[in-house]
Amino acid sequence: MNSLFLNLYIKFQILMDREDGQDMVEYALAASLVAFGAVAGTRALAHGIGIAFSNISSNFNSAIS
């Protein structure tokens, strides 16, 4: 029974020492940073496009009147 727990402990220690999962976390953080930048850039672009269309609309309205 003790050898079973010892083997389990050794395998757990080997699992804890592995660094394979760190790469996945780093990729997830980088992807979330890119997504955050894309959302922020899209909001700024949408605001600018809205202002441009508003200016075009007011220019058309003043030209028609």
C-alpha cells in the first residue's frame, strides 16, 4: 500500500515539475491581449465612422435645403 502512495506521489511530483502547461497559459494571455486590442480598436473605428456618416448626412441635408 505504501508503494502505491509512493508511486502516486512521485508521479504527482513529476507532473508538477513539467512546464508544458505554461506555454498554453502564455498563448492564452497573448490571445486575450490581442482580442482586447481588437475590441478597443474596433470601438474607436466605429465611433470615427459614425461621426463621418453624421457629417455626410448633415452636408447632404444642408445641400438639399
